[in-house]
Amino acid sequence: MHEIDLNLVEMTLDVMKFAISRITDTNPPLGKPRTEKELKSLVGETVTPKGIGGEVAFKLFRDVLLKASVPIDHPRHLAFVPASPTRAAIMFDLVTSASSVHGAFWLEGAGCIFAENEAMRWLVSLTGLPEGAFGVFTSGGTEANLSAMVTAREAWRARAPEHARTRGIILTSSGAHSSVKAMAKVIDADVLTVDTEDRLEAAMVREHISRMPKDERERLFAVVATAGTTNAGIIDDLSGIGTLCKEEGFWFHVDAAYGGGALAAPSVRHLFKGIEMADSVTIDPHKWLFSPYDCGAVIYREPELARQAHTQGGSYLDIFYDEGYRGFNPADYQIQLTRRVRGLPLWFSLAMHGTDRYTKAIERGIELARIAGRLIERSPLVELVRAPSLSCVLFRRVGWKPEEYTRWTLKNHSDGFALVAPTKWRQKGNVETVARFCFINPDTTERDIEDILLTMHS
């Protein structure tokens, strides 16, 4: 199985040709899902006692399986939070895998971890956190949020040992990412939400806390603000909430998984005022910093608190802390022990292109949202739900019901034209189905936006 033979070499060349073709294609086919039954009939049995051979397996992937999947970097994939990894980052992701480096401990991964940390220093600099702040790359925003909240809870319990077995409470808004509630389940904490999908203001948080029963108030250990909500790109009142948390002694976490990339954009940097007050910050490079999946990051004001919360013990791990091997161990700062050096593609892309080009690409996403807003305002059939925020645009087709948005999405996807999904916008008790753009890919054009809007005219 580990032999190198001519057939493997020939197949490797085919794979490389495919990879190069895909990396250089700025407008790949927009795949669409098939049912499991359909795929089984097309693919047949692939995991067998004798194997089906690499050429056959690769052909099935290229001709069937890939075509039933959606490329996240398609210029008209504007649903959810898409991604657009640089060609350099994609290429270096292949190099990262081929290098087979374990990125949990300095002993095994010193050189690669050093490179990851160079990229991390740039991320930390964007937040404005004080000297000494640092972070680690994770699998994504969910793991980053989880790692931050474990750190927050353990720091809270260390300050107040009487809470050693207390089920804590996290406060956030109803517009926060779904991972906040998912993460709270994992750490067995309760989540209380301020009922707003719009900007969460410090006054709202203060008023909500004032109405909490005393026993609940004593269990509150963290407030999670969002810097770029997934649904609408809204940035909470970071400065006000940060000040409140400092006054009351709460851990202040900022989930900037999507919006954090815009910290590199001068046109909107001022909107993040207050993020420098955070105790922890989540940023996903695989969203708006043009890295391949999967790459998130969690940054701590005081990394030592994370190390105390996450360091794992075991006789087989002792050597990693020996004086001769001492260095930065990513495993000590988040929940994952075994990890790949997932920050390397970001580092390589930053080193190759420079941070100025990152700023330009991020500003393009913001510009595309503004262009879309102007195009929508000119059309008699569509209208803005709210002003574009960061690279998100919410808009409605006048007269449409929810099922019409669904049919529109499915038709555009089925035609291989675009993937733009509906969402729901809730304000003042009213819930409305609307359409949504999220611009990440600098290859998206104004013509793409115009053509997508035209499909709503039928």
C-alpha cells in the first residue's frame, strides 16, 4: 500500500494536472447535489477487499462526485459565507498535507509552527489587543468559540472556587452565530439571549442583566458580542459592551469569525472600535482571509489563561515539555490535541502576496456589497431590507412569498448559474423571508450581480 510504482507516478501526474487546472479556473462549474441513491447507482461499490484502483477511483471523483458538490469559490456562490482561497494558499495546502507534520507540539513541528505564528502575529495586530496577546489556529469558528469559552469558564471558576461545579451562563444576542449555542451544550452552560438580530447595544445588555434573578446573575461569566453577524454583517457595540464587561468582571468574547477579515480594510476598520478590549476573539481565515477550509483562529488577551485551561497531561506527553524541546505548543491553547498545521497556507499566501493585496481584496468585497445595494435601489421589483453591512446585503423581491424564494434558489442552482439562498430577517416581532448576498470572492463582477437580479424578474 505504501509502495511507489509507475502506476502511482502516472496517476499522480493526472492528479496534479487536475489540481493545476482547478486552481487556475476562476469560473468552475457550479455543482449540484444528487441523492444518495443516484450517487450509488453512478459510483457503485468503491471500498472493496481488493480495491478498485487509483485511476478508477480518481475518475469517479472527477467525473461524478465532484460534480455533485458545490465549489465554495465560484464567483456566483453568494450564499451562506462562501470562501475564496488564493491560488497560493490552495497550492500550499497540498504542500502542507504532503509534508506530514504534526502541529500540536514544538518538538515535532517547530519550523511549521513558527511560520503559523508569523501569520498569527499579523492577525493579532489587526485586533489592536495589547502586547502579550496571542492565539492559535483551529478547525473553524465553532472550535475557536468553544476553546475561548472553556478558557473563560475555567478562569471564572479559578477566581471563585465556589463555582467549581456551578453551571455557568453565557449572554449573547439572538443574532449570534449558531455555534454559540452549540458550544454551550458541549461545556454544559446555559445561553441567555438578548432578543435582537440588529446591533446589540451595551444598554440592552445592561438592561437584560438588571432583570436577571440573583442566582442567574451569579452564574453569568461571559458575554459574547458579534463583529459581523452571519446573517447581515452587523457589528455589535463592541466598545460599550467591552466597557460593561470590564466594570462587571465578565469575560468579553468577540466572535469575528466572518467579519474579522474586515479589520484589514481601512474603509470599515473604525466600526470595530472596542475589539481591542476583548478577552478573546474568533477569526476564521477560511472565510474572508482567503485560506482553504479548514482554518479558524482564537486569540487571547492573556494566553496563559488558555494554557492553564487546555494543557493536557500524560506521561507520554512529558517529553514535549522537556527543556530541550521547549517552545510554543498549539495543543496547549485550544481543545484539540492532534492537529495539522492548518495556518501554513495562510502564512504562505501572506508571505507571497503581502498584506496590502489582502486589504485590496477585502475592500473589493465591501465594494461589491455597495454596488449590489445601488443596483437593488434602481430596480422596481427588488428593494433593500437594510443598508448593506460589510459584504452582506439583505433584499426582498416585491410580492414574493417564502416558497417563491425557495423555487428561485433551486432553479438558479439547478441551471448551474448561481447559488444565492434565502434567509429570514426578524425585526419588531415580524419574521420575513428575504434574499441575501454575501460577497467574499474578488472575481465576482457587477455583471454577475445584475444577471442574478434579473432572474428575479420572471
